[in-house]
Amino acid sequence: MTQELIELRNSILEGRYADALVILDELEGMSKQAILRNIQSYLNILLIHLIKNQIEQRLTGSWVNSIRNSIREIKKLNIKENKTSYYINKDEWETFIEEEVIEDAIADASLEVFHGKYTRSQLSAILDRKQILTTTTRFLALTYTYSAKELPAIMDDYLAQLAGGEDWINRKS
């Protein structure tokens, strides 16, 4: 990026404004890709924990923390500087998950579910993908409706509905 900034500065100083605009477009694209990679990373963590929850039929405090943190970070990253639009719109999550994230999340979760009991392909075969997508998009939809301050309390209600959620909310083992 340093090289692009030097080229941008030189283009402006030399009056080559068309070149400067091209460089600005490149920088904007690089910035958007970096943000989408960060969103993808948090989405992967979210999916891993939702997969573990679905297969193991339980919910631990550390999983809850990972799910909450992922949703909070995705909310922060997804909103653009103008505070009125998003990098990923509410109706685009399912496609983004299916095309960019789910396979990596399944591979990563296979190492953790029941301490690595299943291979990636075995886990993929027993996983209810439709349910994972529904649950994930429900959580992500909260980021468009609630403030960062409201999210933890709202998420507790949704987390309590997951397998093992009632035990978690009531702090039973």
C-alpha cells in the first residue's frame, strides 16, 4: 500500500488526476477486501461454534463468548464509514456463507467436534447445513437491528434457544 500512496501523491503533484483516481479505486478495493477477509474470519469462528453446538448438542460458556464476540466484531466491521450502508447486506449472508466460508468452517470444526472424532467429510455428511445457515443468518440479522450495547442481552435469548442453551442460561452442567 505504501507504493500506491507514493504513486498517488506523485500523480496529484504532477496533475495526472485520472491516474490518481485509478489509484484511489485500487486502494478502496484493497480496503474492502481486507474488511471482507476479517468478516470471513469472524464468520468462520461463529460457524465452527454453531457446528459444534449442533453436533454435540451442548453449549459451553467459551462457545457463547466466541459466538457473541464474532457477532459483535462482524457488526463493527460490516458497517461502512457512512454508517448507513454495509459491505454485506442482510440478504447476502447465505450466499456469502455458502460460497466463502462453510467448507473451511466444517474442516476446522472437524478437528474440534468430539475432540476430532469425525473427518471433514464425515462431519459434512451428518451436519444439517440448512439449520446452520438459518441459525447463522438469524444471529447476523441482529446486527442490523440492535446497537452494540443491546446485542449481548438480545443474543442471550437466541443463545438460550440453541441445543444446551437452557442449561447454559441456567448454569447447569
